[in-house]
Amino acid sequence: MSSIRQPSRLELTRLTSIAERLSGLWQHLAAHEVLSEILTGNAFIKNPALVSSFGADSAVLLHMVSRLDTSAQIVFLDTGFHFSETLSYRDRLTEVFGLTNVRTASVDPIAVKRLDAQRRLHLSAPDSCCQLRKVSVLDRHLRMNDAWISGQRRHQASTRSSVSIVEVDEARGKLKLNPLADWSQSDVAAYKARYELPDHPLTTNGYFSIGCAPCTSAVRAGEDARAGRWRGQSKLECGLHNRPNIIASSEHVA
Ligand code: SF4
């Protein structure tokens, strides 16, 4: 299902060495400074793409990017199951921030016809559905990129507790960069308030982590932000971030 090319051991060794070097160089930088390094001429990162879900907290990283380079490449994975509110929020943020290079990566219609013509795969095999509609779409899109940027944060969920600023995405043979890795939810809220960033329309209805409509529900008081994802199932992540080789940078300043 995936068109990914397996990286060689030599490539992974080289990437690990770069990740260790960048982690050391960036360990005392703030998030916007890390982003500046990523977007404006780091010798090791020539063609990065920010992968954004245009979800509840996505405006922070998109806003930071817009202040550095409105032509930075931003990728939105269109699974075919997004809330209409997410699609309009994507368009609104693109316009408000003046972003000129937002690319929508869509699922392969031939693969959908073959594997999920009835659009019910998410009910019987959600991991396969995420593989079809998210993971393989990103694999295909990132073939031309040296690195990708994600909005993952350690405080979002137990599955993300070891997220670091610089990681090696071993499955794809890329660097993965998480400038907000150290940010808490209150850091995010403070940034949004400071710059008066537009909210995703569904946050007022209790949606604090927003993915595909069939697999996202509102969060109840006391639950963590991702509790509404795949509610009632053991599934916690879609697979985009699986098994990175983490390079620790716990001293990082948000
Ligand atoms: S989140 Fe749900 S609908 Fe979306 S790709 Fe995954 S299983 Fe399919």
C-alpha cells in the first residue's frame, strides 16, 4: 500500500549523526528560533515541509512559519473524511496568514477504490484505514523532502511523552523536526492569545484534538485533549509518527 523506499543503514547513521549535532546546537533556542534555523538556510535541511492537520492547535506553528517565510511548504493530508469546519479553517488560516504554498495531498483514488470503496474501512480496520488515507499519502508526498516539521508536543498524550525537537524518522529516512516539543497547553494558549489567532470552529464544541470526522468526538471535562480520538478503541495514534529514533534534547527552551 505504501510507496516508501526503505532507507539504508548508512543513510540512517548519517541522519542520526546530523540529528545529534542539531540537537546540541539548538538545545537552548526558543521554538521560533528553531523554526528559523529550519526554514532559512540550515546546511542539513534543504527542503523541509510542515505537515499540518489544521486542527485545534495548528495555528501556532502556522503563524510562526508565516512570520518567517510565507512561501514555506505546508502539507495538508486530505483523507476524504475531514470535518467541513477543518477545510474552511484551512482556507481561512491560509488567507489570514498569507501562506502561498499550502499543498493538499490527497489519497490515491485507485487505492481507495480497491481497498475502501464503501468508505467503511475505518469501522472494521482503522489502522489499515489510516495507512491508506494518511500514512501512505504522506510517504508519497515526502519523497522530495529532506525533512518534515510536525506540531507534536510531549504534553499532548502519553504516546508523545518522548517527543524531541530533532528526531530521525527511520521509516521514511528523513529528519523530523518538532519545534514545539517542549510546549505545554498553557504555552499554546498564551501564544494564541498574544497574537489573537483564529480558533478552529469546533473547539467551542469541546473538540480539542481534531482528526477525521468518523474518528473524532468532543472531549469531556477532565479528559485529556486526545481522548476524543478513536473513542472506545485501543488505537491512540494514526501511524504518521511511528517508531522514530529519538534524539533527546530535554533541556530545550520553549
Ligand atoms: S482517522 Fe479514522 S477515518 Fe481517518 S484515516 Fe484514520 S481510521 Fe480512517
